[in-house]
Amino acid sequence: MLQGIELINCAKANAKQGSVAAARNCGYDDNIGLFTESLQKACQEIGVDINELNDLITDQQLAKEGKNIIEVSPDTASDL
């Protein structure tokens, strides 16, 4: 079972797949409770507050997937 920053990095990398997949991939098998508890403790140790696993998904990760992007451009080339 991963701990500390290794756990945070693993959880962040697997957050989009959900808690069950993240817990398994981080070495917690199906023990979601222990995974969540350990993750919250690890985050508190570095001064990061999370309420749920999705809090670890960054805007950069979402932007790479093309989600939550608003395209802003002029109506015509002369408006540049």
C-alpha cells in the first residue's frame, strides 16, 4: 500500500477512473475506506485539503481532455 506523496500521485493519476480503480491501483485492493483515510491523511500532511478523490483532478488534466474549455476568438480576422 502506497503512503504519503506516492499515494497522492497514484490517486491523482487514477482519479478519473474512480475510487475503486484508484484504490486497487494504489495497493488498497477493495478497501476504499482505508484508501480514502490514507489519502486524506497524506494530503493533510502536505497542507492540501480534499473532500473527494475528484478534488485531485487539475484544470490542466481536464484541459488536455478538451473538457471545460471555452474558445474565445474574434468574429472576423479584421477584428483581431
